[in-house]
Amino acid sequence: MASQPIDVRIVAAVTTLDGANGNVSILALAKSLGMSLRALQTRFLATVSLTPKEYAQIQRLQATIRQLDSPVAADAPELELVDAVLAARDERDGDQTLALAAAFVRSHLRK
């Protein structure tokens, strides 16, 4: 089985989303990469197995987890998703973090 070449625009999309903790408009991201929104969504899903929106939400969730681990977290009850993150704190190592975050994001997208 031949491996597929790396899609450099999807790598750039992931890098951008990671660097901004998911706080990027997906439409603006597509435009910055010279792609249509649909092309970005299709190629991102094929490469990452998540939509760009799901991936961005996971990055925001992980940023929230990092904030909760900071010393000032006790003084910031207004952080979004605090209850969900605290419930999941023991489950956040390695690939399980991504799986847990993806399940959480997908369940909230359906609401």
C-alpha cells in the first residue's frame, strides 16, 4: 500500500489552529490557505478524521484544561466548560484526551 503525500495546506491548517488554540474562523482559515471552505472541510476530514470545526473546538477545550491547571484557575470560575473539564480531568493523558474531547465536542454539536 503506497502512502499518500502530505497535504501541506492541511498541515498549515492544523498548525494555525494549534497556534491559536482553536480561536480561528474556519472560513478565514480556508481563505488564508487559498482554499474554498468545502475543500478545506473535505481534505481536513480525510486527513485528520475530524472536521476543522471539531478540531478547533478540541483545541479550545485543551486550552481550557491548561488554564485549569494553572495556579490562577481557582480564581477564574467564568472559564467555559469548567464543569465538563473537571469531570474529565483524570482522563486527559495521551490519545485519550483527543478521543474524549472529540466525543464531547460531537455531543455538543448535535444540541
